[in-house]
Amino acid sequence: MRIVSPLICRILLILLFCAGLLAAAAEPRTPQEEPPAIPLPVFEFHSGFWLNLHHTLYHQARLQRSSTTGANAITTAAGMSNLSPAEARAWNAALAFYAKAYADKDLTVSLEMILIKNQLGDFETCEDLSGAKKKSCDAGLPAQLTQTLESAAPVYRAHLWSEHDRSNRRWITAVAPLVRRSGLDLSHRLAEIYQTPWPRERIRVDVTSFASSTGAYTTLDPLRVTASATDARNQGAEALEVLFHEASHGIADVVQDAIFRECRQRDKPIPRDLWHALLFYTTGEVIRPLAAASPASAALSSAGSATSSAASPSSGYVPYAVREGLYKRGWEDYLRILTQYWQPYLDGRVDFSDAIAHMVSAL
Ligand SMILES: [Zn+2]
């Protein structure tokens, strides 16, 4: 749910990875193995082996670090109970490396983790990452990471990948009809609200078993969404709201800039996360009428029992921020001013600048 400055990203890209990596990254990738018969609008979904392996190791290494039961118990709990001694050695060595090198880094803000994630996504169809079998598959990643992923790959492929890939694809299949039906309309509406053109290219969504503690996150330049297929918050038709919230990170600069500008003009401290609360609020509101009209509205309304002023009794749809209690965790004021001053803009009764000015002056 967080984003990173494109400029810093670009600088770090140069520092972190060698020229070989950049040359390799520029080469055209093999198309997805199973492209949908008719491409979906707005989003392009991927279930990639390397990125899923990377997130699985990262997640297990973090669990292992905070657990007293040790690597074997974590591995067993994750569904890998029948490892041979050689497999267990390879997997535990990979976990030890991830615990040391990456477990303390945040997937959503660490530029190193973001660059690794993007690179593994780009090389998803490669059998290896060192280019040993195919030169164009040299991903140019740090040598120890490449070696770790390549030795953990057979273990992951044998014990977890089929299950992860199946659940990723099931998730994609479930959300695809919603994207096909409402995706374009939603993208146009959000672009109009944020006064920013929607990206011309379809937005890449990497679907993974684990995707950060928030269940989904977005990185910029290039704009990419990573979403967990198994996270309870992303299930059923609600996945649509998660996808459009995440994608909105890519077109929220105008809102952020306007809030900052109004604050500076009024000599007020810039409110932390108001823009993010606004994103949550807006996505929830634009999804609501579609949810009411959709055959999937039953799934939408059954997902949460929470109610509040932001939940519409007419559709039964409970927006993500309400459902997950975000407004109750320090965003109460934000919900108040969004309902009072931003909603009239969404209803077409005031213009964008007036809505932002009213919100900031009411803070
Ligand atoms: Zn977010």
C-alpha cells in the first residue's frame, strides 16, 4: 500500500545492479505461457515462479526470525513436510540467507527489494536466473541471491509451487469477470476524479501467495501491483477494490500535491496519510454502485459485518477501509472531512480545488 519515488528508484537501479543486468533486462521477455483468450482491460495478471519463490522465502525467513520453533517447524507449517535431507538443507540454507540479507527489509519501501521484485517478475519464464541455460536469462541479480534462488527452486517446485500457482490462477479467474465488466469504467472514473490520465499500458499485477503484511502493495516506475491470492482481505469480489486502490497509487500525485499546497498556504502541518485515506475512501465510493449492480454483490455484502457511516445500507457493500477498521485507527478525522468535503466533489457538486481547500481548512 506504499509507494516509492521514481527518481530515487532510478538512481538506485544504477547503483545496485551492474550494466549486465540492465542489458539483460532490456531484452524482450517470452510472453506469458497461458495468455487469456481475450486480454483483460486495465490489468495484466501474472503468476510467476521466481517472484513467488522470493516472497515465500522472505515470508518464511521473517516467520522463522520471530519464532522460537526453528526453521523446520516453519517449513512444515508452510506445507513442506516431506523434504528429503538434501532438500531440507537447500531450503534451510536459503532461509538462513534470506534471514540475514532481506528479512529486515520492507518489501514495499526498500528500493533493493523493489528492484529484485521487478527483476524476478521480468524473468518469470526463465528456467534459471544466471543465464547458464539461456543467455537472455541472466537476470544480473547479486550472485549470492541468484545462487540461493536457483538451489531453492527445485525444492519449491516439488513441494509448494503447484499449490501456490493454482491458488494464484484461481484468484485471477475469480477477479477477471469483474475487471472485464467494470475495469474500464472504473479506470475512467478514477482518472477523472484524480484529474490524471490513467496509464495507457495495462498495469502489471503480480499475484503471489504472500504479498507483504498489507496483502497487496504498489511500486512505481514502472507502476506494478503485487497482490496476495490467499490474503483474507483480497477475496471474492472485494479483490476489485484492492486492485483499484493499488492502481490509484499511480495517479494520486495531483491529490497529494494539492493537499500539500493548501497546507503550506495555510501554514498548517501536512497531515500524514490524508491522501492515502482519500484513496481508500474514493475507491470504496466508486466501487459501491457497481457492487450493488453486480451479481457478485452477494459475495461483497457477505464478506464483512462491519457497519459505519461509510457503508451503504442500499448496496450492503462495506468499503475496505471500513471493513479493516482503518478509520478507527487514527483516521477518524479524515473520515469526517472526506465525508463532509470530498464526497460533494465525488457527487459533482463542488470542484476539485474547492474540495481540497475545504478539507484542509477543516483539519
Ligand atoms: Zn494504498
